[in-house]
Amino acid sequence: MELVSGYLTLTQPSEVKAYSDTYTKLADMAVYGARARALIYKARDSLV
């Protein structure tokens, strides 16, 4: 498992499942293309 500050080796099935479930949730939330641009523009415009 790659982390920001190093690496982590997961060996227990419950640990692997926790990371797998989290990755799936993040992948389901991801947006691409026009939807991603709209989200970025909305965030940018909220800073003005």
C-alpha cells in the first residue's frame, strides 16, 4: 500500500478489505471530464 510518507504492507484479510472498500468508495465518488471541470470551477469561484 503506497502512502504519502512511505509504504505499508497489509497481510490480514480484514485490513486488505478495509482498504479495498475505501478505494471503492473513493472511485465511486470520482468525476471526470465536464463534471470534473464544473466541480473545479465551482470550488475556484467560491474562493473569489
